[in-house]
Amino acid sequence: MTIRILIVDDHPMVTEGIQAILETYDDINVVGTLSNGQDAVDQVVDLSPDVILLDLNMPGLSGLATTEMILEVRPETRILILSMHDSPEYISTALSHGAKGYILKDVPTEEIRTAIDRVMDGKEYLCTGAKGSLQPKISDGREALTSREQTILLELAQGKSNKQVAAHLNISVRTVETHRNNIKRKLGISSTAGLTRYAMEHGVLQGTGI
């Protein structure tokens, strides 16, 4: 069976390098290389990739938001996050958004193939340099945010109003307000500035240009 791969990264040298590596395998077909998350969301149905190698930090739509939006329109897609960051916060956040694996950009070439095979088998994969895993509580013992709450935190931390968040996510303002209150309660934060600071410190705003 041929494995269809889509590479999404805003650094041409990265995409070209990974593409060259993967094209040496007879059973892998690189169906496209894209430079931003929005293009990936727009084209994922037409390209029908089995696995997406997705950069975590991109301008515009972040890797986290891209992951969630892709899985909404094509949930069978396996997403492998590409990143230079190996902190547990980055890894657990990516996995909580639906990614099936997390690999660092400096891994040996054969490890990328191993990661692809692992997620194609329905398993999760963390590269040897990625030290972290899903945690039921964040590091200071407070209750962890759900995937939807993290998405709304990202929107709020960028300075959007409840109404703007509701319109972007196609949900009601009341739902946004409920999530916002839950986020503040879980994190023990009362102000928007505090939410933004938390988002920056925990990597939520990475790739948004903020």
C-alpha cells in the first residue's frame, strides 16, 4: 500500500529535504508540500493524505489550530508534528489537539520513516529527543484544559472578543463565555492579560506571529 504524505512547513529547505528523503521509499508518495496551515486545511480533502508532517510554528494559522481544523474536515488523517521544541508542554499540547506524533526536526532520517509507520499502525509516536507525554494535570497541579478550551484560549490571547471568537469558531457567544469562565477557573487567571501571558509561557501562541 502506498502511503500518501503531505508536508506543511514554511521553510523551503525543510520541506525539500524531507521530500527528498521520503521519495527514496517506493511505498511513499509525497502528494504535496505547503508553506502554511490555511492551505493545508483548504486542500486536505482534495489531496487526501494518509499522514501530514506539520510544522508547529508557522505564520498565520498555527500548527495547533491547523491540526484541529484538519481533523474536523478529515478525521482519518494522521498528523505528525514537526518542531524544534522538546519541552513537555509543547508535546502534550500538540497531542491534546489531536496529533498522533511529535518529532524534532533534527532527528535521523530513518526516524521520520519509523514515525510514519507507527502512526499508520494506529499508534502514537514520540521521537527519542521528545521528552514528554500527555499529562492529566499541568505541571503546577492545576486542572488541564480541554482541546476546545486551548483553542479558545489561543483566540482570546490574540485579543479577540467573545463575539469574534464565536464567529471564527462558528459557536455561540454564550458558549465562548462558558469556556472562558472555565479557562479562568482552571488556570486561576482573572484578566485577559493574564491569559495572554499564560499562552506565551506555555507555547500556545507559537506560530501565530505574536
